[in-house]
Amino acid sequence: MEIGDIIVGRRYREELGDMEDLKRSISELGLLQPIVIRKGTNELVAGYRRLKALAELGITSLAEGTHVNLVDIESLVLGEHDENICRKDFTISEKVAIFDAVKEEQLRIGMERQILSGARRSGDRAAGGQSGAVGAEGAETKGRAVDRRCGHARSQAAKVVGLHQNTLRKASEIVAAARKEPRRYGHLVREMDLSGKVDPVFQKYLQERARPAAGAHGLCHSLSRMLSGRQSSVPEALISAMACIPVDRQEELAPRFSAVFHLVRPTDLDQATEKRSGGGGLGDLPEDDIFALLSDILQQVETASREWVFMPQVRQVASIVMEVAKDQEVPTLDKLDFFMIGLAGFVDMTCNYLQVARKDRIIEDLPADVLTRYLAVIDAFEMLYESKLPRQIGALRRRECGLRPGEMPDTGTLRDHANAMKANEMITDAAEGSIPYYHGWIANLIQSFREGARQLTLAGQNA
């Protein structure tokens, strides 16, 4: 159908409102709700603003189902229709449009009947010499009659489209909100049409409507769709901040960082805002600065999310080790024994998991450069393991205590110490590289390290 074939009759709404936002929505999101055309006559039933927007966008060829829906309004109003037609062929939003059209048609027919009936009564009164003036009681009666007609029209229209009036009320509210704010609510109309369910989408609509007032720009389509998800847990502070930048800038961030939006901490956002604004808030920053702030925060969160899963535990272990090393109250030999005990646990577990990795042929699948480094790590661990140095708890203490001042330790001790230092160097090099690990025992080791550090500190204080 060509757009020029549509016949536009008298419209009750002359003011079209902001057409630019509607045209932008159609260009970016498509037509959320097709225009309703009276079948057989091509008269416009509903969707004048959408029709004007399509024309201004240069869209002249309209596809049925995408741009227009042909509806036999007269047959629907008179009840001459298959009861399953609406249930089978139309989406929820289309039923809302048909409901509105049928309701208007019902009211029009009712008004015509009232006019004809009123004219006849006026003629009768004139013939009988009675006045045609309407008193207060007559006006009240007339008002009740109008309410009854409206209620009857809604009831009949709801029956035509096969939906309960309360369901239609909810669907109509969602559609009306999407027309007014397509970027914020348009995704809900699409979800409602695809699922064929109104109540779950209406609950999402209520949640979205209850959110704090967004910034001047509202929310982009990608972010709105993200927020409609059942498991969405995006912080409100981040949503408000996103709404402070234009929707096209939001679209630069939302698709790229969608996986980490829920990881953003409000405190991080507050601190970054305070620092960038010099103690103020987002309202004190220009849009470009807000965009840069959000981009920096999201990049930092994304980088942190890509860390090795055990990196936080590694930092804790390193912190505990450094606390022991820096504690001047703990004797050197106690520190050395503490590290040897810890090293024994690391070596034993590492050798076990290296055997598992070999058995599962995990190591063989590594890239050549990574495999070379891994083999070096294996050699270092095996050399340290075979030296049995970590198992000789207290051995160095006894040997060192048995030495006379100025006497050098024996060759065996030097060899073992060199092996340990070499292994530690190679393990450190490997840990700082991009080598994956396949064991989950570090977390369980943290508490042991912490307790050991506490005991050593107490021992040093009591010495």
C-alpha cells in the first residue's frame, strides 16, 4: 500500500507534539505499533502521528503487518467476526489499537443514536408545547447516560479483541507510555508482543516507572532492554549517571560494557564524581566529563573482571607473607621456617596438580611459548621437590645454630639453598606471566598463613 492511498478524515487531535523524537525512534527502533486502516475504504482509524512521521521520513511504501494493519471495524462492531481472529492474528499492541478504534466506533454509533433519539423527543415535546430546556436533574441524568455508554463501549471493544478489560487497561498503559517515551518503554511493547503476556511486562513497566527521574536524555534502547531483564541488578546510581549523557553516547557504553554494569559499585562512582568535580556532583560536570568518567569506571571494572579468578587470594597471600617478612619482632629463622612450611604445601600441591595436568594432557595443548615456560616451572618444582628441602622443617635452624662464629655452612646446605632460590625465581617469573593455573587450593591456604603469621608474631613478642 502506498502512503498516498490512505484517506485521512477529520481528526480530533490537531496538536501532534514533538515529531522529531517519534521520527528518531522509528529510524532507530522501527515502527513499534502499526497504523490501523479501515479495510475496504483505506480510511485511517488510528495512528495519525505515526503516519505523518513515516511521510516526513520519506517512507512511502507501507507493508501490511509492519506499517499498517487492515481491520474491518464495522464487522467487529456488529459482532460479525470469527471469535478467534483477534486471538490468532494480532499482537497485544495491535489489539490495543483495535480496542481503541472499536471503542471510538461504538461511541460514535451511540452518539448518532442519541442525536436521532433526541431529535425525535424534541419534536414530540414541540408538538406538545413543552419546553426543550434541560434542568440540573436532566444534566445529571445525561452525564450518567454518557458514562454508561462509555462503559458499554469499553466492554464491547474488549470483548471484540478477546481480552479482559483489566488486561487491556494494563496493555494500553504500556503502549501509551511507549508512545510518549519510546526509548524508555518501547522495549516493553516489543516484549509484550513477542511473549503474548501482559501482566509480567506490566510489572516491569511499574518498576521502570518507579525509578528515579532520569536525566535530561532518558535511557538508550540498549540500556532499557538490559534493565527489563529479570536478573537485572544495575545500580540506580549508574542508571542516573547514564541518563545525564546523550543517548548516542550511552549506546557507545551500554553494548560494550553490558556484562559488567552490575559490578559497578556506587561508592566508586561517588568517589570518581567527587574527585572529577572537585567535591561536587554529576550536575556540576559537563556531559563530556560525565561520559569520560563513566568510560573510565567501566573500563576499570571490566579489567578487574578479567583477572585470574584467584588473583584476589594471591594478593591476600602476598600481603600475609610480606607482613611476616617485615615483622622485626620475629626472628629470622622463624621466618625462614614459616616460609619453608608454606613452600612445602605449595610444592606438594603443585606437583600433584602437575601430574593431573599431564594425565589430562592439558599441558600439551598449551601454545609453544607458554609450554616452554610451563616446562621450566615443572623442572623448578621437581628440582625443589627432589631436594626435600621444604620437608626438612627446622633443618637450617639446627645447622646454623651448630656453626661456630665465622664458620661457613657445609656444601649440602648451600646446594639446597641455591635450589630453593632458583626454584623461587623461576616460579615467580612464571606467576608474573600469562600462564593459567588449574588448582583451587590457594583460598584454603590463606587462613593457615594468617594463623601462622599470628603465631609467629606472638612467639616473637614472648621471646
